[in-house]
Amino acid sequence: MPPSPQRLALAITLLASGGFIEAAAAKNLQIDTPTTQGQTLGGSDTLTTSAPGSITTSGVAVTLKDGTRGEGVVVTNAGKLASTGGRGIDSSGSVSGERRYSIYNLAGGVIQGANDALRINSNFASGSVLIDNSGTLRSATGQGLDLDALRSSNVTTTIINRAGGLIRGEASDGMKTGANASITNYGEISTGNTFSRDDKFDGVDIDSASGVTVTNYGLISGGRHGITTDEGATLTNYGTVIGRNGSGFGSDGDGTVINHGTITGAFSGLQPDGDGDGVDIDKIAHIENYGVIQGVGAGGVDKNGFANGSEGIALGGGSLYNAKGALVSGANNAILVDDGSDGPGLAATTLENHGTIEGLDGFGVKFVGNYADTVINSGTISGSNGLALDLGGGDDNLILRNGSRFIGAVDGGSGYDRLTLDDVAGGSFGDSRNLERLNVKQGTWTLTGQGDFSDGGEISSGAKLVNQGGIVGDVTVDTGGVYAGGGSVGSLVVNGTLQTNTALGTASINRDLRMGSGSTLAYGVNADGSSAPIKVGGTAYLNGATLAVNPDEGTYPWQSHYSVLQAGSINGTFGKVTSDYAFLTPTLDYSPTQVGLTYTRNDIAFNQFASTGNGANAANSLAGLGTNNPLYNALLNTTTATAGAAIEQLAGSSTANLTSATLNASAQVGNSMLAAMHQVGGGAGLLVGLNDKDTPVLAATGVPAEVRNLNDPNARGRLWLQGIGSYGKLDGEHGSNGLTQRTKGTVLGADWALDGDWRLGVLGGYSKTDLDTTGVDGSVDSWHAGVYALRQSGPLALRLGAAYSGHQGDSKRTVAFNGFNDRPKGDYDANSQQAFAELGYALGSGRLSTEPFANLGYQRYQRDGYNEKGGAAALHVEGQTQDNFSSTFGLRLAHLSQLDNGVSLTPRASVGWKHTYGDVDSTTRQAFLAGGTAFNVQGSALDRDSLLLEAGLDVGLSARHRLGLGYTGEVGSNSRNHALTGQWQMSF
């Protein structure tokens, strides 16, 4: 019977959709309670297990069928999927079509099996597998995760083990991957312990799968290897990878490892054999280490019967980069390049090390095979057995940068091996053997190894080699290059510079020395007559080279003789001789086997190097001391670069500035007297011109409360105290350096009214001034006493004052040049006097007072002569007296205001022009105690004209108590002085 039209249309529709009646509807299973019923999923089925839900069976808890479509099967588990006799999730079959599986194991979710926890056992042709785990995948006897069957290049496998996630095989691998797998781990992938040689308890077992990448931020730990592969894989590690009885990362093929964390290979001792390498790649490796790669133990034998050793890294060839701060460490050896059985490696290797490579019970780095290997080192490579680096066979290159350090020997092995020293910062290189060629490209390098470099070497322009060891072959020094040191060399060809002195040692040339016509022998001599003559076993060819004599610091006796060069024979002479000495000239003498050097006094006068008049005066005095004087001989030994500074130091020009510095500091005493008189007379000036409203009515018994800030008319006496802190700078002149002074002091005064117009006062005080300039420091202790008088007649004020100051000072000079050192110290007594008369007229306008004033002053300074205590540079300084008059014209401003509580505030300011009369120059006469004629030194002059500034605030707390804070400054062309003062006064 033919089908009805309706049935035929339905069949056509189903066929067109590519499905069958059975597959039309996907299952969406929800498990919220425990069940023992296993589930089978296919097509686009979904299974969701909540936290209370679970599937527990003796077979497979969840079976994934062959065919899938659309997005495929999705399993989301927050509960438990478990098998007591099989697998938690399993997929099998050999369907060659496409499959897609997505499995999400959420936090708290458990997938476990007596066998594998989760297995995909189908090598389907295309599709994808996603396993996203935040919970637990655990197997009792199998793998936590087994994807070994996935080998198609058209299948994408993604495994994400999130923080808190666990994938574990208690009695097998934690995980076995398929091809093209991308594994990202933030949690833990691990196994139980292994007790048998046949156990393969690897954290991640890649087996022969290809295209696998592992990115680890968490922990991967295997009872045998941490990660193992037969063909090769890529590991990027930021966390921890450990093989507890094997390699951290092991590959029987190639491999790439980028490490920012820790990779460890260990030997647990739970079975007889274990090869605990940090990283073991049998073929070609690319390794970058920014963290720690370590092998911490090994035991027994490997699969070929060879004894296991624990290396930090073992590889067959390739490239290895160890960053600054990174560590490669082996319990036995640090790095071994071979075929896995101590035979030749598979390819040339490049090792670049900026960190630390250490073999704790063996060698540092060893290459096996005849390859052209390259090692670049700026870090530390050490071998506890005495061998830091073994380059093996082949023509190898060792390139050293600054910071390079080898603990143990460097062995070039067979072949032609080249050492290149290439860093502008330089460095050092020690014990070596079987290196054929040395190239110094840049920087200063010290060589201490003996008896190597049979083919010699070359020192490039801009490079310097300090040879304190032994070079068997011949060395050529290019133009601009330098050879130095007390080591030996076969023959030496110098087109640059050959340097020798006693600090570097005596250069030894076994065969010939050939100095180029444009070359230089930089020869050092010492004041004690010692030097480091060059010893040449063959012939020294001088070819008109330059001999540059470099004297060390010290005092040289006249006509010192030195041996420059000793040879089997000498051919030619030096073309010229240069010396840094300002006042000594070197002269050469030749014999058939020796070149000698003698120093004699030249005809250059000392004063030709003086840069100032003071220096020239001192130089002329020094010239008369004679050759038996130690100070004279010390100056003879200065160089063209130091002679001028030495003469200026010896001149002692700073003594001429003591006058100016002391007068500037003691000027504050006069300012204190004026400030005290201004505060007494300022109130009257501020009342001039006030109207009846502003003028206080004074009661017969005192001042009314509402104007208690004004002076008490019944008070006749006054006591005041002023603290002073000042800073001054005196510019340098005539060879004296600029001088700074810092003064702290206190002045106490008292005055009383004689009648309605006159007031008389006295004061006393102490101050300490610290003086500082280049090469000189000192201090002055000063005691002050003074009297002052004020006549206030209405707006007109006459202010008079005089003060005497006694000073006790000390100074310490530093004289140091070319090995000469002295610290002369001087103590001296001095006194100064000052007096002034000032006339001022107050022009009041309400509460504002304006006072033009004129001041005539006198100041005098007298210092006794004194002798410095010290060595040869000590001086006798004669006494000095200086006096000057000065005039000052200026204007003062003040403004009176009152707060509601009756406290008065009086801001004030003044500006003035000061002119000094008479001789403002400061000249001191002195002589060396060691002898010679007396000479003058001139210091910085007093300012002929200067600007005076003052600002302050007075606070009337009551009719009998005031506080004041002020600033005074004097600014001139040669000096600047600034002071802060604080004052308290009490009337009675």
C-alpha cells in the first residue's frame, strides 16, 4: 500500500533536516537528589547536577555516546558523579565523525571513579572537548583525566583547572592528554606516590601526543615526573611543577619551557631508581628561565643501566636563557648537554646566563660533542668539583659581560675555542685551560688564569686588559687599547698603550716587545724610589714610542733614578718623554739591555702656576725654602693639574676673611640695642596725630583696661631679652673661597628712665659663630657688653650706643695634594668695638608712624698674632687691626592696631642705605713656620655700599609685657647677612 501524501511529506521534512525521529528532541536532565541510575548522553543533551544531587553506580556514572550535533553534549556538575567499579564519565567508540563535549565541574563538584575519573576514549575525526574544572576529578586506580585517545589534528582540546580545582590520580597519572591539547592550571594536578619501577605516576602524561601546551599557575606534582612527553610539548610555568621521583619536565623528544616559577626534579627514595632532573629534554630544547629550575636528588640507574644524576637541566642541544635573579641548580650537576647517556649531544647549543647556575656536587655546565657552542655569561656559574664550565669539542665561543663569575675552572676542551671579553663596564676572568684565543673588545678586564691562550689575543680600541696571569701566545694591542698588569705574555705588539706601575705589578714578556711608532708606555714611579720595570726576554723594539711617566703621590727626592725596561737587547729609543710633574723633568739613559729614568728640577718658577695674587705671594715665599725643606719638596712633586690648587691651599687666604666674618656676626649686638630703643620710643610716635577718639585717657593710677596694650606711664624701668640666629655668606676674592657663617646668641638688657626725655640702658650677651669654607672650618666665641641711651622729645628721637666684644676663635685648615696631608690648627684672641648715633623724626598719621632716620656708626676690629699648630704647612699669622666709619639713611614704618581683648599688634618695617668709609680691604701678613719670607694675603673686602632691610611684629600683651619677632638683613656686592630675632620685654 503506497504511503499517504501526509506521511510522505513528513518523511521528506525529516530527511531534509538531517535528523531522525529519535534525535529530534534533546534531553535536558536535572539531578537534584542522589540516584544510582547512570545516564547516557548524546546529540545535544545536557546534564545538570546540583549540590545535593549525585549519581553513584558500580558501572559508568555518565556515558557519552558516539554522535553529537549542534553544540554537543554539556555536563554541568555541582554535585557528585561517581563510579565504585568503573569511571565517573566515559566516552568510547570509533565513530569517525564529529563530536563536541563540554564538561563543567563546578566548585564543590566531584567526579570520581575506581578507574579513571573522566575518560574520552574515542579518536573522533573532528570536534572539540572542553573540560572546565573548579571542583575535584579523582581516580583510585586510573588517571584523574584520560584523553589519550584524542589524536586527530582536527579536534580542539581545552582543559582549564581553576583555582581550588583538583585533578588527581591516586595510583596513576593525574592527567593523560591527547593531541592539540591546551592545558591551563590554576589549581592542582597531582598523583599519589610511586613504589615500583613500572609505576607511571606523572602529573601530566602527554605520551606521544603532539601540539600540547601547558600553562601553569598552580601546582603540578607527579609521583614520578611532573610533566612528561615522548615527542615534545610547550610548558609556560608561573607556579610549581615537581616530579617527586623524576623530572619536573621530561621529554624524550624536543621541548620548550618558559619558567617564571619553580620546576623541581627529585628522588623520593620510595623506589630504587629516580632521575631527578629539573628539566630533562633529550633532543632539541628551547628554555627560558626567570625563576628556579632545580634537580634536588637522584638515585639508582636509568633505563639504559647508567647511574642517574640530578641535573638542573639536561638537554640534547638548542638554546637556554637564564635571566638575572634566576637559578638553575643541580644536586649533582647544573646543566648537561648530551644524548642522555653521556654521549654527544644532538646539536649546537647557545647558553646565555645572567643569573646563577650551580652544580652542588659536580660540574656547573658541560657540553658533550663536537659542536660550535656559544656561552654568554654575566652571572655566576659554579661547580663544586672544581669545574665550572666544560665546552667539550668543537670550535666554541665564550663571551663574558660585566658581572661574570666562575667558581671553578673553565675548560675549552678540544677544538679552537675563543674567549671574548665584551662589556664597557668590564670584569674579571680566572682559571681556564684549553682556550686558544682571547679577544678584549671593550671595558677594563682583569685576567688571572695561568698558561692559557696558545694562539694569543687582541685588545681592541677602547678596551683594557690587566693581565695578572699568564698568556702563552702573542698579544696585539690595537690603537686606543691598553695592556697592563704584572702577568706574562709570549710576545707583545703595542699600537696603543702599555701601562705598568707597582700596583699593577711588573709586566713580563717572554719573547719580544714591539712598540709601535704611535704607541705609549705609561710608566708609574713611586716617591720611595720603587717602580715596576718591564722585563723582556727577547728584544725590545722601541721605534720612537712615547714614554709617559705617571708619578704616584708622595714626596720625591731630587735626582731619583728608576729602571724603566730590562731586555735581552734594546733596539731604538723612545721618541719623547712626557710627565705630569710641574717642576720636575724626566731624563732617559740607555744601555744595551736597560732604559733608565732620572728626575731633576726644571726652571719653571712656582708662581707660574699660581692663579691668584695670594697664591703668587705664597709661591714666592715657598721658592726661598730650598731643597732640604719638606714643604718645598712636597710642592716639587705636584703635577700640572694639581700645582695651582696646592699653592692656593698653602697660601691660607682664609685667614684674611676672619675680620669680615667676625664684624658681620657682632653687628647683631648693635641691632639689638636699636631694636630695644625703637620699642620704647615707638609708642609715642604712633600717638602723634591721633584724634580724641583714638587717644587713650591715662588714669592717674595707671592705664585703663581697654588700652592696657600701651606703655604704662608709671613704669620707669625695663628688662628685655633677645635671641639671635643669623646666617651670612661672604663671597671669595683674591684666592680666598667663599665663606659662610652661622651665629646663635642671646643678649640681655635693662634700661630705665632718667627723666621725661632721657633713658639709659646696659646690655650683655654671648654668641657663637661657626665658620665654613672650602678646606677650612672654625668657630668664634664672643662675649658682648654695651651701653645705650635714648632721648625722646615728642616726635624727635636721638639714639646712642656703644659696645665692646671679646672674641676667642679657632680655625682648622685642610692642606692635601699629591700625597701631602696636613691639618694646621690656629687659636687666636680678638676684640671689636662699635658705636653709633642715630637721629629719627616720627611723622605720625593716625595709627601709622613714618620715621626717616640717619645713623652714623664706627666699628673697629683687632686680632692678635698667632701660630698654627700642625705640620710643614703651618703658618705664623701676624696681628691685624681694621676700623671704619659708616653712615646709614633710611625710613621706618609702623602701624598700631588693637584686638577686641586689648592686645596690640604693631607690624613694622624699615629700609636703609649704608655707606662704609675708609679702607674696606682685609689684608693679613703671614709666613710659613717652616721658613721663607713673610707674605700678604688679601681677603674679601667689606661692602662699600649695602642695603639694610628690617621687618617684624611687636605684640603688646599688657601694659608691662611685650613680645617681638623680627628679621634684619644686609645685602651688599660681597656679602649677604640675614638674621631672625625674638625679643621679650617687661616694664617695671
